[in-house]
Amino acid sequence: MTLLLDLGVPPHLVQAIARHADVDITLKIYAHTNLDARREGLKRLDDHLD
């Protein structure tokens, strides 16, 4: 499911595929990886700019 979010599939569709009752559950379970990837990307940018 994380891959679907990373590929830009809207969260409400990932929610339906995962059969979660609430999109917040989907995001809490799967979006953290996406946030970690963003943080890593920002860290790399910061390291590059130093």
C-alpha cells in the first residue's frame, strides 16, 4: 500500500483497496514510510547545500 501512495494513488483509493473504514487509518499505517523518504530527501539536500 505504501507503494501505491508513493506512486501518487490518492489516499481514498488506497483506503478502498486496503478495505480500511477510515482514510486516517490508511495514512497512519502506510504514509509514515513516505514521510521518512521525504525527510531523507531533505537531509540529502541539506548535506549538499552545506
